[in-house]
Amino acid sequence: MTVFAEGRCACGDVRYRLLDAPIVTHCCHCRWCQRETGSAFALNTVIETDRVEVAQGAPEHVMTPSQSGHGQEIVRCPACKVALWSHYGGAGDKAAFVRVGTLDNPDLCPPDVHIFTESKQPWVLLPDDAEVFAQFYRGPDVPRLYGEDGAARWGALRGR
């Protein structure tokens, strides 16, 4: 078994492994992510849920609202309450949106795309060559943003 990365919550009660490279990494600047993280954005790397392995502990699952109206299921440590990943209504429980900051080496997952930049904090400066979308990107952008392999994996988990 190949392990791409490992991560944990703040207290260390829950540890997990990513068993493959992620499909794509989103830097989301929406107000919901700002509120949820208490920061200017959320950095989530997307991977198939069956490629996330809980190595230690038993995370809890909490349902919360989301900007889309579909809601999200947050998977977090029951002791320190740090969110480790989420499942969003649009992708269902087949895709895990892993919080990059919980990885032991978060440098492995820099953002591939910045989304919902219409609500980005004005003091957050993005690189000139960054992929930027005022809201969420559309299907035709997926192959360019995800690459051929990532687009195929995303299509497979979405049943396409």
C-alpha cells in the first residue's frame, strides 16, 4: 500500500492516511469557509473517500449547513473538535475534502485553484498565474484544472 500523506487532529487522538495523491486542491474564499475556519479561506484537497484511511481513533461526523444549501458532513476529532475532512452534498460521501492544514506535511498540497474569490479578503494576494474563479468553476474547466487522470477519477466517483 502506498501512502501519499498522513495527518492528524490537534490533540493526536485521530490520525489518518491518504492512500493516493489528491485529485485537486481548492482554496475556497467563500464566507461560509471563512466563518467555519475563522480565517480568510479554507484549503481542501479532494480525494476519493475510499482512499482516506483512519489509522487511529474514531472521528465523529457532524452535519452542518453550507452555502450551496446541500449541507456538509464534517469529519472531526471528538476530543479536540478539529475538522479533518468534509463530504459536501454536491459530491456526496464518495469524495473527501481533506483540510490541508491537518496534514503532517501540508506543503504537499498547494492550491490548484482559488474559488469564490468574489468574497476573498482584499488583503489576500494571489499569484499572477493562479487559477481564479469568482464563484465555482464549471464542468468544462475540470480537465484543465484536474489534469487527465484527476478528471477521470472525479468522473468515476461521480458516476460519469
